[in-house]
Amino acid sequence: MVDHVDTQGEENGTTYKVTVRNVAGHTTVGNRNRVSGGIGAPTGPDSAVTSEQVQELRDEFARVRGLIEEADGAGEREKGAAADRLEELEESITGDQPDVRTMTKVHAWFAQRLPAVLGAVSSLLLHPTAALLAQAAGEDVAARFGELLQSLGSAAGES
């Protein structure tokens, strides 16, 4: 617990008494404060993703394609549809502009239609390069991607 009284503001009648308990992080109190900084990796064009990282992710997609081909209990038609959805997912992650809505839609498709490979599909979304690509696309995409990852964690906790 920290108690702090700011007496610098007394000339204009402003005094702050702050009691902080069990806070992990920064706390700012006062008048005309300016705080800058961030949490996590930077977002925007400066968030460089190497071609090696993208290739590593593409290799994981190839591995999941193999799992789809070997999926027991799935017919050829269902496997073909799953391969198409996986192609959509790859493009939605690695394309010029990541598409979180498509990522969400494809994940839901696998949850309903081919749950045997859902864990592998989820691992593609959880791959570090997927997060870097979302961050490189800017704050809006990064925030929506973060929400998607949170929903994956919530869904995992419900099962």
C-alpha cells in the first residue's frame, strides 16, 4: 500500500490523496499528466515480420493440411471443404491485410464440421507469426486479433 499526498497543487486548490493496493502496473494521478508507452510488441509498419517467420507459419499450414487428409471419419467431400477453409485461413492471416473476421468464421467452421483437427487449426491462430502479422497491420487489426485469441481461450476453458 502506498499513500501519497501531492502538495504541489495547493496553490490552485487541488490536492490528491492516493491509496494504492494490489495494483500490478502503473498508476497516474494528477493534473495535466502525460503518459506514453505501450504493452507488448509494437504495432504498425515498424512491426517487421521476416520471410523466415512467414515460411515457418506456412510450414505449419502444410502440416495441418496433412492432418486433414488423414482425419478419420471425414469423407472426401468434407476433407475438400476443410482444405478450402484452411486455404481461406492462410490467406486471412498471411495476406496483405489480415482478416480477423474470416479467421473467426473459419475457426467456427472447424469447430462445427471437423472438430478432430480444431486443435491444430487453433494452433495456427496461436502461432507467434500470426500475432506479429496482425500487429504489423495496425492497432485496429491487432486489437480484433487479440479479442479472437481471448475468445479461443474462453472456449477452451468451457470444454
